[in-house]
Amino acid sequence: MNATVSKLQTIGMLIALVSAIGGGFYTWGTFNQRLDVIEQKKFTVNQTVDLTEVNKSIEGLKADIKINTAALNYLEAQIKELKIAQGNPLLQ
């Protein structure tokens, strides 16, 4: 009786192993098929895009960055002055 149960367990594990390996190959094939579809797709580039508004926006952001940098430098100088005014050597 034990030999029959052991053989059935072995056969069941073998079937599960083969099914798991087959499922992995199926998933791998599906993934490769999707990649092939993406690789074969043709893309067109529209070269008539007007980027003047974007460039203006970028220039405005550059100006804001310069203003913020100057403000940060000013605040750092103020902090240094306050540390010196306190006279506490631990703050310097």
C-alpha cells in the first residue's frame, strides 16, 4: 500500500514539475511575442512641432532659478552674520 501511495506521489510531483516548466516556457513565449510586435511597429516623427512656447517657459524658469539662487546666497550670508553676532563658537 505504501509503495502505491509513494508512486502516486512521485507521479503527481512529476506532473506538477512538468506543468510548471511548461507554464514558464509559455509565459516566456508570450513575452517574446509581445516584444516582437513592439519591435516591428513603425513610428512616425512629426517634425512640425512648434516649441516656441516651451522655450519661453524654459527661459522664464531659468530666470526664476537665478532669482532663487541669489535669494539663497543672501539668506546664507544673513545666517553667517547672525552666527558671528551671537559670538557662540559652537555655531561657527
